[in-house]
Amino acid sequence: MDDAGLRAIEDISRASTDADGSDPLDEGAWRRLRLHADELEVTLEPGAGFAVVDGGLLHLVVAPERRQEGIGTRLLAQALGERAGPWQAWSHGDHPAAAALARRTGFDRVRDLWVMRRSLADLTEKPSGAAGGVIVRSVLPGDEAEVLRVHAAAFAHHPEQGSMDADELAERMAEPWFDPAGLLVAASGDHVLGFHWTKRHSTTLGEVYVVGIDPASQGLGLGKVLVDAGLRHLRDGGAEDVLLYVESDNVPAVRLYERLGFTHAPADTHVMYVRPA
């Protein structure tokens, strides 16, 4: 895929974001398109839509002004052909058109990813305290291996997060939005027990990007401490609102975030569809 193709994909995605209120591609998909396009299979109709096959994952977007013309069905058939799969596809927003296309083409709804949000205007002025001997600080050069170790342990069974390696960590840290001050770690000496990676989408909107706690350090209350510290960091930098992503069936995490003031609206749901082999 050349630069013109990438610009066409960006144009279609921008129009979809404006129409639907959410980007049709997530951060990982954009990183793959911009840095690893040679590993992807792209079907593109400039101005109309595109499909991207990344292993067993399908991304499919139709331009808002070209919907209900059968373009999605055509792009899906061209992209997957007769290959059995299994295939996965995300709808970034619980869109009826995506659900209808999924039903027609044999995809089943298998996961709901919630977006939860809260205002930072009423953030309490009393910070949470860490366990004895644990300090919360920004990441330092040399912490990368420990952050990766904790990340791997915390997300060992997560279908996307669990696969991050040193190269992907470096790619994420090279993104324009990355700020080392916003990657907070709970440390005891040189040992990282957990981390909260924050992200800024704009001057006024922040994100609880990733929270990872070493399973060996569970029960110390580090999740609440790290989330609280990250929210203060975002607020002190000018953020007025913050969002996060959480699996709808991750009851402990949902309850933690609810206690911290986050709420979920039904429309703020991303859906994964799977077509079995």
C-alpha cells in the first residue's frame, strides 16, 4: 500500500468518525497500517470503503455517503474470499448496520468492550496512599523490561494486550502522544509491581490507557492507587474528562471503575464479531 492508499483510508475513516462519533479503526490497527503495511492485505475502493486483513482479523469501513449500496458485503467477500478462517472483526460502536452485515455473513457477536467515562471536575483532593515501601513515580529509562514483565503477567490471557513485546512497546513509546511522565509505575526498589499508562487524546480529554498489576502483588490496593494517581496527572495537565476501555464481563474491573466515578452508556460499546472456521 502506497502513501496515496493510506491517505484514501484516512479520508474514509475521518468521514466515518465524523458521522458515527468513533474512529472505525483502533490505535493498534493504525499502527499496523502505518508501520507494517507490508504484512497486511488491503482491499480499497477510494471514496467508497476499504477492508484490511491482518492475520485472522478483519477491518472493514464503508464511507458514510456510500452506505446501503452493498459495498460492505462486496468488500468482505473480496477480502476473505473462500478462506475458512476463523475470522474476527470489531465494530467500534454498536452500529445496527454492522450487526446486520454480521448476521448476513455468518459472524456471531462474542465480546462487548465498554467505554466508561467520568469528569475530572469533582476529583477528590485527597490522594490514595500506596502500601508500605511502595512509591508511585513516572517511568524511568531502564524500567522497560520490568513494565513488559508486569504487562505479560497481568494480561497473560488477554487476546490483544497479552502479546505486546519489546518492539511493540518501543513503537507505542514512539507515538506522538507518548509522554513518559504519564506512564506511572508502582515500584519497590527496582521492582515494578504495577503501572498505569495514561494517554491524552486532546487538551481536555485523557484516557486510562493501560492498568497492569503483577498478579503476585494483587491485594495491595495498587489498582486504585495507580488509577487515582493517573487521573490526577491528567487533570493537572488540563484534562477535564477521561475515558477507559474495559471488557463488559470483567466484573472486578468494572466495579473498581464504578467506585472511582466512571459510568457507561449503552451506546459506548464496541463489539467483536467472530465467524468460525
